[in-house]
Amino acid sequence: MRALEHRNLLLGVCGGIAAYKAAWLARALVRAGAHVTPCLTGAATRFVTPLTFEALCGRPCLTDDDFFARGEAIAHVEAARACDGIVIAPATANTIARIACGLADNLLCSIVLASRAPVLLVPSMHTAMWENPITRSNVARLPSDRFRVLPPETGDLASGDKGAGRFPDIEAILDEAAHLLSPHDLDGRRVVVTGGPTREHLDPVRVLTNPSSGRMGIALARAAAIRGASACLILGPTEVRPPSGPAGRPVEVVRVETTAEMADAVRSRLSGADALLMAAAPADEAPSRPRLTKVRKEDLPRTLDLRPTPDILASLPRPRGLVTLGFAAETGDPAGAGRKKRRAKRLDLLFANPVGAGSGFGTPDNEGVLLGPDGEEEVPRMAKEDLADLLLDRVSRLLARRPPRTGRPAPG
Ligand code: CTP
């Protein structure tokens, strides 16, 4: 994940029952490419051990023993200086209160006080504590230009009660941490993304479709939201979970089934958009006479009578200044076919990739050639999440060259 790659993160863990879940978070942050220094409060070490975090992060775990140790190093100042961002998960009511009051009586709170890095707090506690006016006012006191709070989820609690206070999904915390450290180059931008296949029904149980998984569109919408855009994802039928996006930048997900529905959804969401990223693989043909009831196999036609579906890109109005990105999955010569398609579809950018042999369609990674106004760029095989960031770099560069859309303030 680009925003977290090679970034120095301090992971603060407080003493709540969700402390064991912080081990999964540590692993996910390391997998996302961050250099993670764990820091456990005294209470946290009664729930989980520093050794667990040292093994997962590959670094020494900071505890209050370092804070009160004799020696030359001043642990809190050194750690504060070294980090690009701080994630405190779980953040207990106690630690939130201490931070809000500017207390510095343990290592974690002292690092927060000594650092200027952005902080993400992931509160997790019993509903009564979370909803207590004292906790609410402590959260409200945190300066909003430096502190972000990811609200807890609602559900079953360790006490057996149900309510707000659960530790959120690891993916939601990752998105929030990435948003905290992202370049925010798409702040104030509106991005419409399509993803997945579409389905055209022959009868209620049979469809024409393709193996697109939707992963490219999902990765683009997620990365755009992390980089600050207001993202709308128009998604065909897929089992892959759509992204939720950071709490302050939720991704709007519009589910569609047919190509005509996708075309309508794109048209209705395009007003005010700065970029249209067409990662979907819409079905090009639909049965001419779909049946409303199931056709028995002995009555199935030997040949299908088809009609073309709308070509979404060809039929769309193109507001001035809109940056467009299309995809072309090709056998044979992807670059050659891509050049023709880019011209025919009037696209700024087109990513052409070879299909077959486990590549491109329905897979977690992709490779190909990116065609654009600045020339052609070979893109080596990489995870679709990384490809999404690379493509958004190029989109962002084109957006920066264009005048702001009329009637809207310039972003940033
Ligand atoms: N596309 C579209 N509407 C369609 C089909 C495709 O807008 N009905 C978009 C895709 O989202 C993609 C680009 O057009 O960004 C190229 O898609 P592709 O399927 O490669 O092109 P087709 O026009 O369908 O051409 P062909 O299948 O003949 O290669």
C-alpha cells in the first residue's frame, strides 16, 4: 500500500481486551510496507507481551521500562522524532483522557506529546465508557488538525453486551492509517470508477458475462479515497468485497447488473466529476429476447440471437476538463490494439494488458502498457493495489495541468 510503504509508524497499544487484535494490525501494517515500532502501555503488557509485537514487527517493542531506564537515550524524544505517524489501537478511555489533558506519565503519552506527527486513535471499550460525556468531551478536545479518531464498531462486546465499542476491521484501520499519511493529492476531487463484469440474462438462471473480478475498480476507488478524493464506484456483480474507504471519505458504491444499468449509473454520477476511470468489463452483447421464465434445456436455442449493449464510453457526454482512463484486455498485441482503442474511445489514458496464461482478468495482479499523452510506459507485473496508485499518479498529473472545472473552487 503506497501511502504506508517505507513509512515509520509508531503503533501504540493500550490495555484493553482488544489488545490481542492489535497483533493482527501490526502484521497488516508490516505487510503494507510500513516500518512499525510497537509501544505497549503498562496495562497492555498485562494483556499481550512485547515479544509478540517484536516478532511481528521485527523491531524492539517500547515499554515503560525504556521510559524509566537509566542511560543516555531519551526514549520518548527519540521515538517521537523517528515516526511519520502514530496509530494507537486499541485506544482506551484512560489513554485518550491522558492525551487530551497533555499528561506525560508513561512512554506512549510522552511520545504523543513530544511528536508533531499525525495521530490515528482507534478507541475500543465498553459502550458505557465510549458514550460517557467525559470520554466524548476528551475526544472533542483533541486538536482536529493532528488527531483523527476512527469510531468503534457496534456489535458484540467482551462483556456479553451489545453496543458501540468494538475494535474495527483491520482493513478499515489500514485505510484510515493510509489516509493519514497519504499525499492528499486528490483532495477536493471527485472520481467516478467502474469495475467488475456486467451480466446479460438469457433467462432467470442463465447469463452472458466474463471473468472480471472487479478487483481493479475496487483498488482504484479505495486508493482514490485514501488520497482524498470523493470516490463513487459503480460495480457489476462480484463476490469481492467493495471498499468502504476512510471514515471521512466513504466510497459510494452503486451496484448494477447489466451494461445498460452501468451506463445509466455512470451518466447520472458524472456531473461534477474530475476523472472517470473505466475499469469495468461490460458485456458487449445481450440476448435479443431474454425470457422471463426458465427455459428447459431441451428448448434452448442452438444459436443465440444477440443485440449490442450500449458502449458506455462512446455514448457519454465528455464534460470539459474530465480526465478519462480506460482499460483494454487483449490477446495478441496489447499495445497496438490499445493505441487504436485509445483514439476510438477518446481516452486520455489507456492501460492495455495481455490476457490468458493466468494474467490480467480475474487475477490479483496485472502488467501491461500505459498509453497516454506523454507517451507509452511499460508497466511490470504488480499487485492491482500498486497498479491503482501508479495509474492515479498519472491521472493526478493530468488533473494538475487542467484548469479547475467551472463553478467549483480549485482543490487544495
Ligand atoms: N467499455 C465501455 N462500454 C462497453 C464496453 C467497454 O465503456 N460496452 C469500456 C471499458 O470499461 C474499457 C474500454 O471501454 O475501459 C475498453 O473495453 P474493451 O472491452 O476492451 O473494448 P470494446 O469496446 O468492448 O472492444 P472489443 O471488445 O471489441 O475489444
